[in-house]
Amino acid sequence: MNPSVRIHVEEVILHGLARADRHRAALALQAELVRLLSEQGVPEALWESAELPRLAGGSFDLTPGLSPERYGVQAARALYHGLGGEVRR
């Protein structure tokens, strides 16, 4: 039996993104985070603590003209890394 994990994200702050693109970026972030957790596993930090009150996902460069979907993918990878996961592409 595979253990299940439920993650609740209260707020994600994405600087440099147009207001109209936030929903698309959020959907891409969610999809990529699910993919990473499913394919690469749950980082040990989540098994050790039932609640993380705050997680700094780090930063990444926002390339001019980057699509909202690509922005969301990069944000998800930064969050996964912040949880202690190693992003393997």
C-alpha cells in the first residue's frame, strides 16, 4: 500500500507575474508539484514533520517572455527543492 500525502498550500507569492496570468501559473505549479511527488517521491522533511508553518522555496530567474505555465513549473521545482527534494528532470 502506498502512503498518501495531502499538502495544503495557503499562499504562494509569485513576483513579476501579470495578474491575468496567475491562475495559469498556479495550475501549472500544482500539476508539476504533483508530478514531482508522484515520480520522485516525498522528501523526508514531510515525513518528519506533519506541518511546516512556512517554507521558503528559494528563487529562480524569471526570463522575460516566460509563459505562465513555465513560471509555475519553475516555482513548483523551487518548492520541491525547499522541501528537501532533489529535482531530477
